[in-house]
Amino acid sequence: MDAPMKFVQIIDFETDRIEEMRELAQETEQRLAGRSGGPTRRLVLKDRGQAGRYLVVIEFDSHEDAMRNSDDPETTKFAEQMAALCTRPPSFTDCDVQETTDFA
């Protein structure tokens, strides 16, 4: 049986309140620390060509873990608070990881 395929969700959002967004993310991470099935990695990117635009790549061990995380009331609360800090509604893209390469 094959191991579950890693899964990532990409959140594309715009905000002029990035420090508040970082604080919210840190508070949520602290509350959820040690919970199994949650995100395994988070990458925050700032668009150099468009002020106030950010992309967050959140990695999970599997699509199933991501869906359980999405159904968690704490995740729903975070998403609502995050959206309130955005200048436009965030968009979400769900992706199965096909391949990764680590370059030395």
C-alpha cells in the first residue's frame, strides 16, 4: 500500500495589516501545538510585484489530515479572523504534491 500523498493548500490574500495577521497566526499555532494531523510546514511569501499581497503554502501529510484540520472549529475561527484582516477575500487552492526536490 502506498503512503498517503502529501497535500498543500495555498492561500492567496491581500492585507495592509500583516503584523496583526502574523500575531493571529502565532496565537493560533500556540493553541494548536501538539495536535496530531495538523499542518506540518508553513511557508509565507510576499509578492514583490504587488504591495500587500501574500501567499501562504501550508503542507499536510495527507489530504485527509487537511480536511480534518479544515473541519476543526479552531481552524474556522482562525479563517474568519484572518478574512477580517484582509482587504479582499482570500482565495484557496488545494494541491496534491507530485514531487519534491531538495537542492544542496
